Amino acid sequence: MKRISFFSLLILLSTATGFAQPTDTLNLLPRPQSTKISTGRFDFTAGFNIGMKGPESAKFVAAINRFYQQLGRRVNISFAQEFISAADNDASAQLYITYDQVIAPAIGMDESYSLSVESNKVTLHAATDIGAERGLETLYQLISPDKNGFYCPLVEVNDSPRFKWRGLMIDVARHFIPFEVLKRNIDAMAIVKMNVLHLHLSDDEGFRVESKVFPLLQQKGSNGYYYTQDQVRELVGYAHDRGIIVVPEFDLPGHCSSILAAYPYLASYPSDYKPAHRYKLDSIKDINLAKLMQRISSMPTPTIDPTKESTYAFFDKFIKEMGGLFTDPYFHVGADENNGVAWKQNPDIAAFMQTKGMKTTDELQAYFVKRMYDIAKKYNKRLIGWEEAFNEAIPQDVIVQKWKPSGLGPTLNAADAVHHGNQLVVSAGYYLDLFMPAYIHYQTDPAPAGMSQADAEKAVLGAEAAQWAELVDGGNEEIRVWPRAAAIAERLWSAANVKDADDMYRRLWMLDFELNDRAIDENENYLKILARWVNDEDLSPVLTLANVYTPVKGYKRLMGGMLGTGKAPANLNSPMVNIADVVHSDSETGWYFRQSVAAWLKDHKDADLQVIKSMLTRWQNNKARFDNVANITPYAQQVKDLSDNLSAAAVIGLQALSGQGNKEDQLKQLQQMELSSHEVILAILPEIEALVTGTLKPLPASYPMF
């Protein structure tokens, strides 16, 4: 196949734009709490060896050997040691690692470490074996090449996390995410020092774990896509070896069509249940957003009957079984987005509420959450629920997960939960499925504005990035999660005053190479989807196009799919290979272009001008090459207008640089191009506008949700 390397493009671009590593900073992400850089370097040679000292730890032996093998591939040196074990305890080794204690991964564990890189020796010390693993990740990120070989700068690092809970939630229910993809996400999480994998394992569209106690759950609720119990055990062990716990979520009492398809006696109303989208919208004529929102709030949806003792007998057995598979001491019950209509319309449930003196379905929801809390506690699990689970009677040891952004209906006041005594995990501001650029997540702090430092330290456990799966599947999940999740990882690990978005991006693009080299298939999947468009023809014009487009932001794509007005998947089998399914939420090419434009507008140096002209010329000339592909492949033909816009925008940029054209007309043309097409937007338009006006506008502080 005629392709050009994605990595080659990035290398050429970074070389052309001159954004080399500054001499006064490092490329580490997350940024450590303390670094002290010295002059000089530690060079990797064939004589490099490793010694270690600490209590016996199978997971650290595995970790140090993973590091050693990856290091060898990175620096292309065949080291003398074939396998590192506890017997390799030579304190004079070039890398000497010591730790004091072996621990199981847990929230609040000691993950601190100190790292010293001298010209002839590297020393890593940690209180725990997991802290030592965190230090190894930092050491690997220090490795840099030059013409003389691979080296690390001389540095002293002292580091520990700011927040205890640094998580990633992956929805595997809406679309099934394959087992190996989850393992790759765990590898990436370890690189950026995340420590919680939260799996959303059931929803209306699917139930994803084998149950031997209730086998109909996977037989009727999964459409054949689920994890076996052996796979769950392997995944949990895989995560534990990397210092990561696994939190299972089974969303109740709503979001449960897949469970009711298997065991309909649990339902609040009879129906022919099957794994499917939650909302039935076919009957709405002339549907629009207002009608959609009204229907969502007023229609009965599949919901568990919380009034029957048989319900709790079922979930007692279920939680016991799942708790044995997911061995970490947490169980997430969901408890979100239940409008209560199914309960109101059931006379038996209404009678139960009257008997119990309940005036609202919120009180019945609180009753259900308390009953689930009691079952979870029986099996030594701490209950977690989304913010709708919070109520005045909720036990104080329930963890409340805040998720709603402002403007999306009533939201939890974090202070109410804190003053009640509950701890928080924050996902508001960290929803990756909203297609926001990384800097939007990066500027969001888990500690709510106005909360005292004392309350925040006591009550805010941390946060989770969240990737819901209405618009992802196994083919593009890694494109959607990474590398943006790494920016959130830094927000959760590093000091609160680490907030320079430009420096974050500089380091993020470098980290993305490492993530793809050591963990994920983000770039491979990106190229694979784009390659389908060209049918074994030249990929480069399609790649040039895709690199400068980003998806529309907020809920526009999701709402477009529900309303039938967009390109978003219409059902669970819809292919996710459209341009909006593949392009990144951040354009790396667009970021480099912005840096060049900003530099030229500030200093008007010829070097920056030549870079800008080179990029604009490439985009202008890409039209002819893209047209050749569009003439022989149908999908490229469908998005030909995007190629035309890119070329036209580049022409305007070149005209502006040479003082040609009418500014008013140029700005009108650019404004027209800002309208989304194919659910994507051209990421470089603000910078081309700046070439016309002479002023580069700041990046937006926020984006509309709808």
C-alpha cells in the first residue's frame, strides 16, 4: 500500500517548526512535584545493568523486566542481563532500585518515589513497590536521543500524587470494547500514573460479564459480546500488576434493558425487553431538540422494580458473585438518569410508596440505593453512585461521582455532599466523549471553586476521565481516549499550579509517541480507518486532510444521531469509519501551526514565515491530490467539500501573507467555513483568520454543549 508514515509527518513537522525541547524544562508528563536539573547526561551503553533491593514482589520483578525489555528496544542495545530477579542486588549497578514495602494497589497507597540521575549512576528509591513502578515510568520518559546515542539529563526528582483517585472510566456496554483494547488502555494508564480503571459494564445496550449464577445475563443481554470470568480475573490481575485497581459498575435501577431481557421479573413494567437503545423515538413526528428532551423526561424507560424483595434477593447473589471477580473493595451502582416515570405508572409501586410514606420517586430511589448499599457492605464493598444517588439519608461512606456539566439540568452542589460527610470523585469537566480539546479538561480542577482547601483535601478523592461509548467501538476507542486522558492524568497527579496549556501540549505530543510505542494502537487504528477510504491508493492526501479537522464539540453528534439529522451511528451495528469517527479531538498539526502563527505575529521572523507558507502551500496543493483519490473511492468523494475548504482557506492565508485580497471578503469566506460539515470543523481557521486580521484570538475558555 502506498502510504506515508504518520510518525514521519510528525517528525518532519516538529523539525520544521523548530519546537525543540527547551533547555530549562523536561518532557515529563505528569510533571513531578519537584525536579532539579543539572548540567551533563547519563549515557546508555552496552554496560548498563540493573540492581534492586526490597521485599519479594512478583509484580515489581515483572515491572522491572518490562522496563528493561522496552528500554533495550528503545535504545537498540543488547544488554548483558537476560532477566532481572531479586538475586540481582548489586548496589554498584548503573540503575539501582530500592523499596521498603510490598503493597496491593489501593486508594491512598504510598506512590511516592525519589529519582537521582547522575553521570554514571541512576538511583531510584520508593517506600513501596508500586511507588518504584511510578518512578520507572518517570525514568523512561527522561530518555532522549541525539546523534551520539540515547541519554537521560542529570536530574533529581522527588514526586508523589496530588490526588488519591486518578481514574479512567470506559463504557463497554453501549459498544463492546475488546479485551485486548482494555489491556492496552491499562498499559497507557500506567505510563501516566493513573490508578483506577472504572468499567461501565451494563447498560440498556448490553451486559458484558459472564455470570454463572445468572447465565441468562450474557445469553440474552449481550448479543454475544461479553468478558468471560477468566478474562475478568486476568484483567484485574493485569491492572494490579501495574498499580491500578478495577471498579465495576452495573448501572441500576435504570439503564437496564439488557438485564431485563434476561430476567424480566425484575422490571417495573412488562415489555419485550432486549439489548437496545434506551429511548424509543420513532413515534415522534417532526422531532426536534425540544421535543426530544421533553420525551426523555416524560416517557417510561426500562427500570428495576425496587419494591419487591425478590429484586434484592437477586442482587444479593449477583453482587456476591461479581464481588468475587472484581476483588477491589468498590462496587458502582450507577443510580443515574432515572426519571421515575415507570414507577409512577405502576399501581403496585405507587401503593408501596404510599405505604412507606414516600411522596416522590426520588425517595424511592434513595430507598433502592440504601438497599444496594446494605448488600454491598455485606460483601465488604464500598458503594459508589453517580451524583443522582446523593440524598439526605445516604450513608456517609458512599462515594458520590459528580458528572453533570453546568447547563444540563439540576446538578449536585458538591458542598452539599461534602458537608453531609460523603467523599467525591469528579468527572464533571472530564467527559472525553464531548470531543473537547485537551486544554479544556486541563483547566478544570477536581476541587470545586470556592471549596476550602481543608474540605477539598478531606472530601475530594480525585477524578476520572470518562469515555462513554455511544460513538466509539473497539476500532476508535483509543483515538478518542488518548492522548487527551494524559492531560487529565497530569491535572490529577501534578501540583495545582502546573497549568501552562502550551507546555502541556508540547509534552503531550512527545508522550503520544511513547504511548503508541509502548501501549496503545491509537495511531495504527487512525491509519487503518483512513486506509479504508483510499482502497490501496496513496493515503497521504487523506491524511493531510484528516490531520487538520476535529469533531464538532459537545453533544451535537449524539443529539444528531438521536434526531436523525447527523452522521452519528443510528444503531449498535453502525460502522464507525466516518471522518467524525476518526479525527482527533485535538489537531496536533493545528497546534504546531498555531505556534508558528503566534510566533510570526509577535516577532515577524522570516523562519516562522517560511514555516507558515510551507504548511499553507501544502494544504492548498493537497486539493489536486485528494481529487485524484476522490475520483476512484466513494468515501473520499463524499468528503470532497472538506478538501475544497482546506485548500480555499490555505489560499486566503497565503493571500494575507502577501497583502492580497479583500479582507472583508476573506473573513466572510472563513466565517462560512466555520459551519460544521460531516460533523467536523476545520481546526486551523482561527489562525488563518489571524493572518488576515493581524490578531490571534485566545482559545475559547469553553464550548457550547448543544
